[in-house]
Amino acid sequence: MTNPEDVKLVTLATNTLARSGAAQAAALRDTTGRTYVAISVTSPSLNLDAFEAVLTVALASGISGVESVVAIGAQPGNVKAIKDFAPTATLFGANPWASAAVRHSG
């Protein structure tokens, strides 16, 4: 990962995961440079992985496109949620204790 903006997403997602204690956290950068973070949500009536949750937060803010998304912790299962909305978005998954992120082709 060489893009400093993507490294910022890793930092945001890692810090969110540490604060929340959730299984997953994700950070998303939209096409205007704004960033959003979210964690996985699990309750008796609602289950969202981190990709679904961060996309929901971003869409609620009125985004028109996604540049990049980073997931930290357990790998979110619904990569399709991001790719359906933004087929050219770059997706990364990283273990919070690893030194490198892995790019997902979707």
C-alpha cells in the first residue's frame, strides 16, 4: 500500500476497531475525499458486516462514488455491497496487527 490516503484509512479503521472491540471495522473514502468509518453490527434483528455498515453511513451522507475501502479485523463477507455500488473502488483487507494490507480484487 503506497497511497498515503489509503494508509490513513488503515489508521482510521484500526483505531475504530480498537475503540469498539467489534469483530470488524472499515473506513471508506468517497470520490470527494471525505472519509467514513463503521464497525460490524450484530444484534438479534440486524446483522451488517463492516463493508455494509460503512457503505450505509456513506450513502446516508449522499456520496456519489467510492475510491477506496479498508477493512480491519475479520474479513467482511459482503464485498459485493461495495462493488455493486462502485465497481472500480479499491478494496483492502488487513489484520490490525499485520504490517501490510492485502488488496481484494472483488
